[in-house]
Amino acid sequence: MNRTQSMEAARTYVDGGGLIADLATLVARRSVSQSEGRPEDLHAYLEEDMRPLLASMGFDTEIFDNPREGGAPLMIATRIEGEDLPTVLVYGHGDVCNGEAHRWREGLDPFTLTREGDRLYGRGTADNKIQHLVNIKALELLIRENGRLGFNAKIILEMAEETGSFGLREFFTAHRERLSADVLIASDGPRLAADTPTMFMGSRGGITFDLVVDLREGDFHSGNFGGLLADPAILLAQAIATITDARGQIRIPEWRPDSLTPDIRAALRDLPPRQHDADWGESELTPGERVFGWNSFAVLAMSSGNIAAPQNAISGSARATCQLRFVVGTDMDDILPALRRHLDAHGFPMVEIRPGRREAFRATRFSPDHPWVRFVERSLASSAGKRPHVLPNLAGSLPNDAFTEILGLPTIWIPHSYAECGQHGPNEHALLSIGREGMQVMTALFLDIGEHAAELKPAG
């Protein structure tokens, strides 16, 4: 099967209803790794949904317990066609966020796939089930039609990405040889524009933490004690206001990166426009530089008292859950110590910093001039008929550091979603049109790798 035939077969799989049917099965699996989830559903996704599919494709599969107590299982699937061939590692995560069914609009259920025009609604459709399903089905198509890939393939599936890839780094360290490869080609995150393939070679890091002002037990009458007792909510709000200015520009020097170099600015220069507030973020940067080349601070949630039924009382405590998304050039180990120094210097020693419950992601970025990157870029341009958007890193966070730092791999991410997909919130959805093009470009890419295996395999 040649390139044209393979892309047509990929389109037929989608337009014939195969992708929707297969995705519906995966969405129905309530593989939640957060508070709504059950461990048995995480294991069942690997054992009952993934293992039969991969075994039918000639992969040897093994499911492992998480190396950290209480962690979710992982799977490695391996298909070796020749020791002299390059090896491609493919990644996906089968876990999803809490369903939060009460927040979805009428007629939608997070664990029932619902099609409305081009949109496929359901928890995990965009993040990440359609993404690794497309890549696996592209491999299956080539194996079925050609009898071989022409390269070696390994697949790592984890079930804890939505809790910070809990245990993934320890697992990679323990199984470094088993996971050895020449390149990671995976899919997560969104395209920059829905109608154009995107490639990125890293991700912003992410660290979540709580800021807490806990002054006293219980609440006190705001008339009898107003003006006498310090208000923790006001103290917390004042402390947060020192972290950025009124347009969100970061004021902590250690949180301002030094890596927005001329070459990175050049790579971000001609990106298509995206939704943004003109008076928000770093004033001297373009929107693309703000989201792909700079750090951003966000308050994810705040609480003090009962907002649903406020009382005439001064609360005893206040809490805010905050997050810093950060790029290469930020010392991750100094993020919270720098915040402590900043708050103390501004007169807020009473504000406690508590590390978040989620694992932190490190920032990574890989050179766009690497031979694998250029090869993939040419393949996508040929199959899509347009040059893909090539980004130095994703604006969101991924466990990319586990691949670059532990496995030592060049990393190339080709997302099959788009920014407005609603991931992590209600009404999450994938676009069938992106799924169709994703199947076509990934099938063509894997075919190209097999046909050019000799030049892609490094000497020695």
C-alpha cells in the first residue's frame, strides 16, 4: 500500500464510522484518576480496552503496578521487527479528569459519546483518548495492509497523567532499557489552529500550590469584631496582588525567565491569532510570546467563608489555589522559595505556602533543527498539503521531561485536538475533522518512517 492508498484507507476508517465507534467504547470506560475515580476502572482500560487491540497488532504487552504506593498502573507494548531498524516510542494516557456530570449541558453525559455535527462530546475525547487512539489505529492500518511497519514500535500508556503523572518518572528510571528508542512521537494538547497540523517539541512546566492565611479558630461577628480582628481574606488578596501588577505581569524576579532568545522569538513570530485580552499579560510581548515563551501566574480557586450563604462574620482563614506555568529558563526548584522570600519582603509572613497535591511538571524544549523534527515536519507538510505550525514548546504542561531527561529522547508531539475543546471542564469534545486529518497524517508519517528507516537509524 503506497502513501496515497494509506491516506485513503485512513479516511475510510473515519468516514465509515470506525473512529466514532472505537472512541465511544473508550469514552464509556470511566477511567477517572481524580477523586471520582475507581482503581479498577484504570486497570480495566489497559487490560480490557488496550491489551486486546495491541495484541491483535502483534505487540507484546505487559501491565505494571505503579512504583509509588497508591499509583495507577502502566502498560508497555512492544513490536520489534528488526534490531537494525529505528524504534519509535508512542505515548498516551488513558485516564481522564473528574466527569462532573452536573456541569455538562442538558443532553450530554461525560461518559456517553455524543455526536453533534463535527463535534464528538465526552470526557476524554480530546484529552487524551482520541489522540492515542488515532496513533494506534494508524499503526494497525499499516500492519494490516502491509504486514509490517518497517520500524520497531513501543507504546507506553499511563493512567495518572491527570494527577501529574504520579510515579511515571520512577517507572521510566526502573525500565529505561525496556523503553529505549530513537524518538518519541506522541499526541496531546491542542493544535494552534484547528485547520492546520501542529508540532511542538516540549512543554511549559507547571507547579500548583496553596496560599493560606489561617489566623484563628472559628468565625467572629463582623459588627462586634470588625476593625479589631484581621481579615484573612483581605490579607490574602493583598498578598496575591504583590505577585503581579494589575495586568498580570509577574513581579517576582526569579519567576521572569531568561530564555526568550531571538531564535525563539523568530519561531513565534508568524503564529496565527488566537483569543486574548489586549490589556493582559506582559505588555512588551506578543500574544504568542506570552503563552509559548513566558511564564504565567493564575489563581485557580479562592475560598473564605461560605459564598453560597454569606454570614455577617469575619472568617478565621482564607485559601487560594494558585499555579505558575513556566518555560525553560526558570529554576523550578527555586519557584516556591522565591515566592516565600517575596512575600516576607512585602510584609506577609502570615501567608503560608503549601505545595499542591498534583505532581509538578518540569519545563522542556527541544531543538526544531533536529533531523527527526525536520523529517516529521516534511512528512506532515506533504500529507496535509500545508506547512504545519512548529512550536518550541506547548503552552500547557506534559510529562515531557521524563522522555528527554530520563530516556534521552528527541520528543515530537502532534496534537489531534484544538484549544477550544473544553478539556478539564464541562462539554469536552473532539472534532471529527481533526480526527480524520490526524488519521491521515499519522498513517502517512508512519509509512514514511518505515520507507526511510535506513537513514533515520543512527550509525552504531
